[in-house]
Amino acid sequence: MHGRVPAPGLLLIAALSFGLVGCVTPPRQAPPPAGPLPTSAIRQASHQEPPAETAKAPPGPPAPVRVDDLVQLAVGRNPRLGKATFAIDAAHGKYTQAGLYPNPVFAVTADELGDRTGPTGIITAPQVSQEIVTGGKLSLSQAVAAREVDQAALALLRERYAVIGSVRSAFYDLYALERRVAVLDELVKLAADAVRNGQILLDNKQIARLDLVQLEVELARFQSQAESARQELPAARKRLAAVVGDPRLPVGAVAGPYDDVPVYDPDRTLDAVLASHPEVQSARVGVDRARAAVRRAEVEPIPNLTVSTGYIRQGQNKSNDWLLGVSAPLPVWNKNQGNIRAARAELGAAAQEVARVENDLAERVATSVRAYSAAVTLAAKYRADILPKAEETYTLSLEAFKGGQFEYLRVIQAQRAVAEARLEYNRALGEGWRAAADLSGLLLEEWWPGPPPAPKPAPK
């Protein structure tokens, strides 16, 4: 079933040239050993020129890049993460500012200047006043700002895994496209052999012209599909580079596991996402922030005291006096009742935001799980049932053709069924990997699809 049938004569050459079984799917590539990017890939990623002695060496083919290599680059250079980092710094600044005490006020006043009894008037210099904050307003303001710092940190975590998930999805989008091109190239090669050998059979009047035309149509169809898929590769590479965070990053061939998609349990996945995702945690922190804002608004009516003191020089009687005063606003009409009401409404909205975020995440998980389950189920069906039966049908049609029981068109149809099955199997695997990549980002999986690399032994 996996080997080619020997051709005893010219009559079987064309049929045997359709021997797709065991030849269409590229061999599974084992993932490269865990470790950093190859030197060539690092040099390309950092846009550095190679040393002079290295530049003289003949260039070799660039090593394939793994998904974790690109994730490491994205975490270090994606502008989305840089922006989120600055947001944390801004939140820290607001936290610091919220706890700062009001500055004292320095004043110099001159009254009754030019008075005939004392032309120098009344000079108050210096006069210093200081507002005394009461009711724990500064600590409560910092409590609100502290929750904003927590939310900014969670926003960075959310952005980190959103970027990681996007890189993984784009990586396997490119990987599936490369596999599709490889499958179609093999089909083009086999179809071209069939056309060439079919021409020999036609010249020997062993097949009809219609059979050769059918072979030529199949060749043209595979060629057009292969060329179309190949035209998509540059855009897929550029998209992957943009998702990493460097549109100019040269992305070559990719490598890694492909035939075995990671396994996810839908119920456990949803529970884990709702328990630990940064968006849910941020929404819950938002409730704490809203509670602190309510407490801050409630203490606002407590009057702050303003204490002032100063030296007074009276020009009329040549006396030296001192000023001492205490003032406070009277919360008669403005008791901050409007802001208190608004803060309480925002607390209610924050509580509803938790439920909204959970629903949104549940929908995203359900969408990804739906695509994942459908693709993985379809791929498993093709691998276990459809592909073997298509290959068996092709083998039987070859045997029947050799015995003169089938016309050549039946062999072509069987060959097409095998080709389409392999292409559909590749497509289902690609969709499964992309959905699994989305789930890995929602689950905050740092190393994916495999375990983290083993730590290097310490030097003796």
C-alpha cells in the first residue's frame, strides 16, 4: 500500500505515475532541539552585519525557525508590550502623585501704602499658609490609584499573551501554507509524469485522446493551485513578521510539530480561563477600585483645614505684629453628593463588568474550542478513515485497470480523491493548530506546544 507497484509494460506506465500513496504528504519533521535561535536567525532578527571573518564563509541555507523562537522575539520587541509597560509607569506616577501633600503657600502683602500716618503701610511678609488634609483623603486616593497600577500590570499580562497567541496562530498559518505548497508540488510532479507517460501510451494507441486530455487537465489544475498557494507565502511571512513586532524581520522556513495537535478539554479550558485570565482579574480589581473610589468620595465633604501665619510690620505705629489663622470650608450646600452618587453607580457598573468580561471570554473560548474541535475531529477522521479508504480505492482501481475492468478515467478519479483528501487533511490540521494557538494564549501557556526546554547544566 505504501510502495509503488512494478510496471510490467507501457500500458501501466501512466497508471503507475499516479502512485500518490505514501508520496504526497511530506515526512513529519521532528522539532529542532530546544534552545535559542540559530546564529543566522538572530543576526537577521537584529539586522546586524556578520563579522568580517564570518562574511567570507560561503552562506548556507538558513535554519528553520521554531514558534518559540519567534515568541521570544515578540516578547522583547513588540510595540504593544512596550506601550503597556509605559502605561504601568504612568499608573505608578499617578499613585505617587495621589499621596503627595499640598504645597504650602507663600505670600507677601502690602496694605495702606502711602498712608499719611505711615507711608510704608502695613506689610505682611512673609505669610505662609498650609492646607491640612483630613479624613484620610490622601491614603484613600492612593488606594484608588493602587488598583489602577494593578490593572495596568494585568493589562501588560493580557497584551503579552495576546501577542503570544497571535504569533503562534500566524506561525501555524504559514506552516500550513508551506505544507500545502509541498503537497501540491508533489502532485504537480506526479501529474506531469502521468502526462508524459500518457503521451507515450497515446502514441502507441493504448489509450484514447480523451484520457490524455483528462491527465492534462489534472496537471493544469494542480499547477494553478500550487502557484496560487505559493503566491500567498510572501504575504504570510510578512504578516508573521508584523505580528512579531518587526515588519522588516526576514522569516524563512518554519519547523515544528504538525501532525499531532495539542489536546484541550473544553470544560477544563473554560474553567481555567475564567479563573486566571488577566481580563477577569482586571475586572475584579476594578470592583475593588470602585469601592475605594466610593470611600474617597464619601470623605470629601470633611473640611480640610488651612493654617496660616505671618509677620506684620505696621508703618503707622511702627509696631511688629504676628498673624495666625485657621480656616475651613463649611459643607453646607456642596456635600459631594453628586460625586458620591456617581461613584456608587460606577461600583455597580464595575460589578457588572466582571460578568460581561466572563461572558466575553466564555464566548471567545467557545469560538476557539468550536473551531479546534471541528478541525481536530475532521483531521482524525481523515487520518483514520477517509485517507486509508481513498488510498485503498486508488489501489483497487489500479488493479482493476491492469485487469482491463476499469477505464482510465476511474483511475484519474481515484487519484483525485486521494489528492483532495490529503489537501483537506492538511487544511484541517492547519485550522486545528490555529485554534489551539488561540487557546494557548487564553490559557496563558508560556511554552507551547511542548514543555519548556531542560535547563542547561551549570558549568563545573
